[in-house]
Amino acid sequence: MMGKILSSEELMKYIFNMDSENSVFQFSIPGKGKFTLVLQEEDVQSIKADAESNPNLNHMFKKSEEQYKKGFGITTSELLKSLSEKDFM
């Protein structure tokens, strides 16, 4: 069954009611088109576990940490402050 969504509140209601038994929702938004929303279970595996299982990822994290300790890193706030509208044109 295809649901017709007329507001963001209505869409959020459907999302909040999704669970493992009700994990797929097909809907349309007038003027936008048809959508299929699929609920996927959260993966509780930590980034540390990912790095331990993937040598390339682990190496990338270590190199990044070295660069940060040498002063080559910036915070997210610093990055955002350095950007302007013309960077996205």
C-alpha cells in the first residue's frame, strides 16, 4: 500500500511507528515523487572494532592522529568558519 504524505509531521509519525516487523514504507509526496523508506537495524559495532578488523582503516586513523598531534589538524568549528558561500559555487 502506498501512503500519501502531506506534511513532515505525518512522515515523522510513520517513521516513529516503524520497527523490525514494519520496516518498509512506500509513500508519495505530491510534487516530489514516490519514495521507499527502509528501516535498517542499528549496528552497535564501535569504530574501534571496525579499525581493529580493517588494517587499512586502522593505519588511516593512526596517520590522522599523528598529523593532529603535529598541529596539522583543525576542529570542525574552524573548518566551518573558513568556508564561505563561494566555496560551494
